Amino acid sequence: MPFKLLILFYVQTLIVCASELPTLVFAPLPMENKEAIYKTFAPLTNYLGQTLHVNIQYDFSPSYEILLDKIANGQVDIAYLGPLPYVTLRKNYPFVIPLVHFKEASGEARYTCSIIGWDGDVKALSTMRQATIALTDPLSTCGYLSTEGLLKKMHNSLENNNYRYVQKHDEVALEIIRGNYQYGGIKTSIAKRYQHLGITILTTTEPLPGFAMIANTKRLSPEMMTQLQHALLQINQIDKSAWGENVKYGCIEAKDQDYQALRELQQGGNIQPEGNF
């Protein structure tokens, strides 16, 4: 067989083999722009695809609410969720379970949220009125829930100020840098990426349950979920230096009971679905 035909046959064979593999639909939280999200998760999903002999298909959503609707409607197999989105979903859809929590740079499978400003003073948070505050999605743990909790500790409230949802964590930081907002609520590890541009971390929450890979038990067999969890736990043993910040530090096994503290935090008040200005 001529060499060119041999190469063509090989490529066609790979395509056919790939098409015969089962497909898992993976939905990441829309915390950043699509390109940044893919760059973060591509090494992980490539690893899972090769290890489990599956195709990983990305499903991007413009908002947390749309993502959770897709999971609830059975359109997603696995998803990367923060604690508040998971708890919100699990309340009505018990077929969603957490497989692993991803560790932070500290080595802990927990993270914090912060209120940030532009070279601001933390003391100003207790007395500010009508300040402009950028928040992530209403279903983001670092959005209304954590920001309001931090302000309440200072005898203040979001409701004494002007807040608006700008959805993504990186957009919160950029809106402050652009001068459009005075403060914002954001995941601390993302805030640190913008400190060199003038962002100041003013106050931070206590540690919260780490971001998790969750599975839809209506779409996945018990065998596949066991294989997924095992493959994810095995990343602790491999070199992840080129992986995205959110997944490069390994993970630990997750259980629904891990979220009890967050469920108690939710009882402190209702999250407003829209901004107030």
C-alpha cells in the first residue's frame, strides 16, 4: 500500500475508533471566559478521556442558572461546581452527587472568598453607604452569599449599597480595575492574579468546601462513577505542573455531608436574584 494511502487509512481508523467511544458531557462553571476555562480544564479532561477510554464533550453555559438547569434536565454527565451551586442543585435533585473536592494551592480542599477593592481600606467597609459593588453570579458562593456575610460581620449590608451582578470572577476584578465599581466579591485565588494591577484583598471568609467534580447518577452507571472517582483521585500521583490552577493541586474524596456548614450559612438570609441599581 502506498505511504499516503497508509497514512489516510490510519487517520480514518483513529476517527472511527474515537467515534465508537462513549461520550461524557462535561460542564464547567462559567467563572471566566470560555478560552480561560478550556485552558484550565483541557489537561484534566484529556487525562480522563485517555484513562477511561471516553470522549469528553464540553458544554459551556453563559450563567450558573443555565448550567444548573442543564444538569437538572439530564443534559450533563459531570460538572465542576462550587459549593453553593451544588447545594442549590442537590436540594431538589438528589441524583447529583459529589465525587471529589479539588485542592487549592495550600494543599487544602477548601477555599475562601474575598471582598476586593482598588487599593482600599478594610475599615471603609463598615461605614460605606451607596458604594458600588460588583458581584459574581447569584448562585456563586463568592457572590451575594459570602459578600453579604462578610459585610454583616462589620455591621453593614449589601442592601446599604449599590450592587450588580457581572457574572464572572475575572470580570469583577476587571470592572474594579476599569474604575466602574469600588468593590467586589470574588474567589480569593482569582483575586490574587490581579493584585499586580492594583487590586487589594480587604477581607476574607473562613474556609469553605472545595470546588467539586459532581456526577449525574441518572446518566452514569455506578461502574462509570467508580472509575471516574478512582481516575480523579489518581491525579495526585502524576505531574500536573502544566495543568490549570483550579485542578493542578490534586483532590480528595467528596461526600454530601461536607456541605453542612454552607447549608447553615444559607439560613442567614435570602440571596437576591438581581442587583439593586
